[in-house]
Amino acid sequence: MQSSNPVLNRSSAFAPGHGQAYPGAAPYGQQTPYGYGGSGMPPQQQYPGAPASSRPMTLDDVIVKTAVTLGVVVLAAALAWWRIPVEFVKPAFLAGALVGFALAMVLSFSRKVSPALVMLYAAAEGVFLGIGSKFIAAWVGDSGIIVQAVLATMVTAGLTLATYKYFAIKVTPKFTKMVVIGTAGFAGVLLINLVLSFFGISTGISGMGPMGLLFAALGAGLAVFNLILDFDMVEQGVRQGAPQNEAWRAAFGLTVTLVWLYWNILRILAILRGGD
């Protein structure tokens, strides 16, 4: 099974059932002399030809790198909010969106993730979110809505993780397929809407009306389902002994999903409150 988040399904280390991705690896869930899953070999023998200091990815690696990546997003968003002159707001907003999208595609299809590119992606996404958030706060007439959206995103992500762990949710191929198809369809509709907007045609799905509310709620729901897949993929990667550098791939994937969740929650809150 593969995550609908493309950045988490490029690496065989994150794919359940690919326990032989590294020489001597044991299938996921199979006990070895060195624990369950992983390579079934001592750390220094897991990756032939790798430096002696190489070690498998740990959950702490993922947490730290995700925190760093999200920190860059927040810092870039704050700088964009406070420092970009009014006359450059629109170009910076579009540049942030386009550069973020381009870097996301590059990182999604890279066999080896570059931490520098992940940081650049986070910065570009931060500029986009900073300006977009400022616009929505101005439309509502209350910058406090940003804090509400951030808190709602954190609570939603935390509850999703707790639900995944407490109820031991099994990510089945059927569930994954449904989320993949739903996410792809949603992205396709947004792409078509963007193209139509260039010709002055408005469908309302990216607006602040009823149609916009419907699609924002759908987007938030899909983001939650993607988080479940992402949590599962990270857990599989840790258990199967994915290389330490793959923590950057996991951090990037989680950042993509969390940013998506935040943006849709922000739109939902703004639409429900209405413009100033």
C-alpha cells in the first residue's frame, strides 16, 4: 500500500511489504535477532558500503526534522506577513505558490531527498501561507483567526495520531486506494479551477461562499485521511530500518499534509465567520 501523499511513496523503505529493500531485510512484522522488521542485521551491517556512522531512521529523527521544517514555514510566513511591501504582495504570493509547487514535484520524485530543497520548499510555502493568511485575516477583520486555525490544526493532527495509535488503525489497500483516488480527484478539480480562473471563469470552489466552504471541508477531511496514511508510512519506515536520511522525506510529507490541513481549516473558519 502507498500513501496518497506522493512524497511518502517514492521510497521503497516506506512501502509495506518491501521488507527486502535492503540486503538481509526481514519482512515487516517478522521477528529477527535484532527486533521486529528492519534489516535483521546489526546496525553496522545493515547498509553495505554506507559510512560506519550510518544508522536506521528513528521516530525522533522524524519528529526533529518535521519540527525544523515547520519552523521554517512559520518563520517565512511571519516575515512575509510583516516585511513584504504592499506593492510586492501579489507577486510574492504567486511566486511562493508556484515555487512551492515546483519544489514539491522535484522532491516527490527524487530518489534521495535533499534537506536544502526541503528547507527551500518550506520557505516558499511559508511566504504563500503568510500572505494568504494575512489576506484572510483582513477579510474577516480579526487576525486572531490565524491563532484559532493553528490551534485547530494542532488539535486535529493530535487527535488523528491518537486515534491511529489508540485504535490501532490498520491501513488496508482498499482504504489507501480510496484516499488516493479522492485526493487525486480533488487535486484535479482544483487544477481545472485554476486554469478556468485565468479565463475569468469562477466556479466558487476557491472562493469564500457555500461552494468554497464545501470544498474546504472536503479538503480538510482528505488531509486527515492523508495524515493517517503518513503516520502509517513513517511507522513502517522506522520498523523496516529505512536510512536515516529518509527522515527528511517523512518530514517533508508531513509538512505538506499539515500545511494543507491548516489552509483548509483557516478557510472554513473564515467562511463561517464571514467578511468584515
